[in-house]
Amino acid sequence: MSENKGPSVWEGFKAFLMRGNVVDLAVAVVIGAAFTNIVTAVVKGVINPLVGAIGTKNLDHYSSCLSSSCKGEEGIQILWGSVLGATLSFVITAAVVYFLMVLPMAKYLARVEARRKAKESTHEVIEVTELEVLKEIRDALVAQRGSGHDER
């Protein structure tokens, strides 16, 4: 018979799923997917029309031709407009995530850490004071024992 040498595969899998970072990652993916729709709408509804004031209203139509003729499927086209649109989407997403999620969370964590350090510093003073009191009690007990031995 085989000897059980640790947690079963299912227990390990359950522990893996219950770890905080796996849950955080799953939440981030879901929120990111939902947030992508918002960013796409902003790019298509606001950024594209602003850029489109120069020419076309859709960034995907901006391109450059590397060959002498780029009609239909012929020629070599560089679709730099779609790259620009994707880059703008990324920058907007990164800015919103930073300013609405990362920065406030960093400030909150800094405040929590400052409060924790303030509590620790007050506890250290109390602990030092208690230690000094205990030393005084010990010294008093030693002195009483010493004086009690002298009387006998």
C-alpha cells in the first residue's frame, strides 16, 4: 500500500485557488475586460472624432502606401492609424488605472502604514516602561530576600 506523504492533489489545488493573489488576478481580469469596453467607447466616441477633425473620423483609415499604387488589395499599406488608436487606448487605460486605482490605493496604504507605525511607537514606550517597572519589582524582591536571610 502506498503511504500518504502530504496533502492530496485536490487539497493542493484548493489551496492554490484560495490563495489571495489568484483571486485578485481573477478580479483584475474581469474588471479589465469590463473596463476595455469603456476605453474603446471613449476612443471611438471622443478621440477618433477629435483626430478626425483633420481628416477621416476613424483612425483605422489612416495609412501610408509603400508601393506606387495602393488600390484595394494591391500594394503595401502601413495601417498606422490602427496602431495609433491602440496606443491611445493603452495610454488612456493606463492613465485611468493609475489615477483612479493605483494612486488612491498607494495613498491609502501609506496612511495605514503611518498609523501602524504610530501605534507601534506608543506600544514600545509602554513596553519599555513596563520592563523598567518589572526590573524594579525584581530588584525589590531580591532586596527583601537578602534582608530576610540576614535576619535568620
